[in-house]
Amino acid sequence: MADLRVAGLHKRRVPGHIAAMYFASDNTGPVHPKILDALTRANEGYAHAYGDDALTAAVTRRVREVFEAPEAQVHLVATGTAANSLLLATHTTPWQTIFCSDIAHIHMDELNAPEFFSGGAKLSLVPSEDGVMPPEALRARIEQEETRDLHGPSRGPVSLTQVTEVGTVYQMPALHDVVGVAKDFGLPVHMDGARFANALVKLGCTPAEMTWKAGVDMVSFGGTKNGLMGVEAAIIFEPSKGREFEYRRKRGAHLFSKHRYLAAQMLAYLEDDLWLQMARAANAACHRLAEGLRAAPGVNLMYRPHANIIFARLPRGTHRRLFEAGAEYHLWDGALDGGPEEEPIAARFVCDWSATDENTDRFLALL
């Protein structure tokens, strides 16, 4: 697998009347107008603080309905890093290790937050194939631990990223296989669902089928990458762990006093399946872009895109032409300058809910 370290975002200023061809990240896309409307409504009058408000109670009920889990513990935080780290900390002791893929988001993009919030638990990396942990590789890695008495960590949770960092998705059989290995060792399973909705619409399953019915114990149900201003739901399917999460969230400085503004976003997100509509739009935009890239000369897709992320290699000269025309996206290895124009350089393209066919087609025409 390629070393997936970002080489940098490249962009060129273009005249204001030319719409940007923006494929840098779904984090940078706009907030959906319905979310802003919900925040405006939530801003009227007064409400109890720290989650003791009507909107938080309503969103807890709604999340439980969506996941078919009436006893699930639902806790809102503002960032995916907080959701992942606090969930893992709630299920991990400081002397344990968390098993995850070698390109898992908690390893590649969250600094040492999981280690910090867990009080020092380490991460044990499992070699991935197309972003997914093969069950046999996970089993081998788990078996390596608890073999050194007090000189090595004990076994802790298994964490998987859905959608993976290379844009692939754990298909349901693969998900069941990975979870099955974890359960063979009695280990809890965490799902990093920053792009949960994108994976769900790709698989055509229900939230319950992709989580607790498959054996997942906890999930960070993402919204920020899918049209929200900034809120994630940390969902724990074992009720006994809920109180500990609340203590850890407060101690970790992630309990909002004006909690209703988090709840308003998440409630509007789930209303009339807005979350699924936005995920479908992002995935469809990615599919349109991927088809165009496949047909372009000198372009090679590195992985089969399942959701809203594409990795592809394009000639340096093509990158230069795209950047000069106003395209914005990340180079993933190599540099724009200092080599042959025909040399292929990897890049990442991400589509969000607001991507337009017009901008995608203009981008593809430049190829």
C-alpha cells in the first residue's frame, strides 16, 4: 500500500466569476440550509444547559429509532476526534492496545488523541488491503499480544473505519468477518463512522445492520463531513457504559453548555432523511467524477471508489493545468514542481453533498 501522507493542497486564484472546482475535502463544504434554519429556530428564547434540554431529548429518541436500539446511549460532541477518542477510552484501560488498520483515521489523522484520552493505551496496526483489515491479519495481530506477561499490553478494542481512508467500504461479509475475529477474543468493536452515511447508502443496509446487529459495540455517527456545522453522535449500544462516557466527556472538556445547538443540528440532519439525501448526492458526484477520470488519458484510479473519495494518479502536467484553471484538491505524493511533466502523481479527490455536475464536468473537460 502506498504511504498515504498528504503532500499539500494546491490551488490557484481564479476570477470571481469562475466557479471553483473544489474537491479538497468534505470538511470544507457548506452547511446545508436546513441545518442553518434549525440553528436559527434553536436560538429563540432560553433552554436548559449541558444537554438537559428538549432538543437533546428529542434527538436521543430519534437516534434510537434510526438505529433500532431503544437502550442505546447517545452523546453529542463537536468533533469526530472527540467522539472516537472518548468512545475508545470508555472501552479501554491504559494498559491495553487498540487494534486498527495501518491507515485507520485514529492512527493517521488524530495525532495521539486516542492514546491521550485512554490514559496511555497504544495502537496496534494491522496491515490493510484496499483500506480494509483482512480478518486473518487481524487475528494474527491480536494473537501477538498478551504473550509477554507484564512486558506487553493486554488486548483491547478493535476499531474499524467506515468509509476507509482510501474511499473503500467494508462490505457486509467483510464487516461480519472482522467483527467475528474480535468476538472470538471477547473484544469490543468500535466503528469510526465519520462518513457513516456514505457507507450506508452504498451498502443499502440499515444503520442497525451495519452496527449492533453485526456485533459493533459503539459508533461515532458522523455529521460534520455530511453537511452539518459541527456535531457527531457517540453511540454506545451497551447501556452500562453510558455514564462513564459522560464523565469522560466532561473531564475531557467536550461537554457543551449550550448543548441545544449541537442537538438542533443532529435533529434536523435526521429529519425527513436529510442525512441520507446528502450522502447520496455526495456519492453520486463522486461516481460521476470517477467515471470521467477513468476515461481520461494518463489517469489511473488507485482504488475502486465506493463512496465519496477517489485516489488517482495523474501526470504532473495535468495537475498543473487543473490547478491553474482553479481546481482545488490534495496531492498525495510528489510535488507539483521539480520533475517531468508526464510523471504520475497521486491525488485525493473528495465530493460533498453540494458538488455540482457543472463544476465536475468543467473539471473533466480540462483533462
